[in-house]
Amino acid sequence: MQNGKLRQWKKDFGFIEIASGERYFVHISTLKRGGIHQPRIGDTIYFTLGKDKQGRARAQMAASSAEQLLKIQARREAKAVEGKTVRFDWVDYLAMGLLPITLLLVLLSPLRWVLLSLFGVMSATSFALYALDKKQATRGAWRIPEAVLHFIATLGGWPGAWAAQQVYRHKTQKGIFRVMFCLSMLINLLGLAELLWSGLAPV
């Protein structure tokens, strides 16, 4: 842990200067996560060091007091431990139950190869978007709209979306999102069943 003064600030980033005169980059998203929403030049900042993509030193976590920074570190460590522990809820059990039913309906359809391709492409797209959204979330950058994630899940990407949720532990705590994800799975399943039983794809 280090501390210094905020010596330069430009809209959403600045530099913290420590006693030795060294300066370290800090982004507004880092400060906001530490409870500093309106940084001012001259503020004392407590921070931990990390590195950016180019290997340059920067403030990784920051707060206005040593106590606050320690709390942030403790929460992050607890979250990391929790993230390694896979916990299933009713949404996960529903997804696991719907997977074999969906696969059975697809295999019963004369359009099975088209449907398998569709599910494969949509699932791969969903997985990639969740991975990107997780990365953006950790950076405090622009996020993938939830409506886009649900739309692709409804089109057949929900298996990939569910897999990404487990791999990245992303979107697994937000209640409303989970409910909408369930609706996406069920709508997709109903559409698949209708395709089979309406006569468009007779068994």
C-alpha cells in the first residue's frame, strides 16, 4: 500500500505523486470503486500498484483512507475466493434440465443440422459477448447491452450464455437479469417445440 497526492487531473484520469516524486496513473473508474467520485488536485490517495497492458505501473485500487483501501482489498479477495467456488441456483438447475430436452427436440427435427449449426453459432457468439462484457466490467468501460445478450440467447445462444456465466462468474447475481435469462431459455424452447409440432418440421 502506498499513498500520495493527486497532482494532475484531466476529466477521467490523473496522476498520483508519492513522497519520492514518482507519479502513477489513476483512472476515474479506480477511484469510483474506492468511493472517490469527485477527485480534486491535492487529495490524499491511498492505493495499491498494478500494471497496464503495456507493463506500466498504475494505481490498481485506490481509496481516501488506508482503512477503506484495506476493506476494498478484503472484499476483492473474498470475491475471488467465491468466484472459484461454483454455486448453482434454480436458474442453473433449470438450464441443466432444459439442455437435454432442447437437444432431443433438435435431433428429432429433420432440420437438425440447420438447428445444430444455429445453436452452435449463437452459443459461440453469446460466450464471446459475455467474455467481452466481463472484461469491460473490470475496466469500468462500455458494456454490452443486456437486451443484446438476451436477444442472442433467445435465438439459440442460451447454452453458450449459461456456460459463460459459469466460466466467468458473470451475471450470476443480478436477479432481474437471471429472470430474463430464464424467459429467453423458455421462449427458445417453446419456439423449437412449435417448429416440431406445427407441421413445419414434422417428426
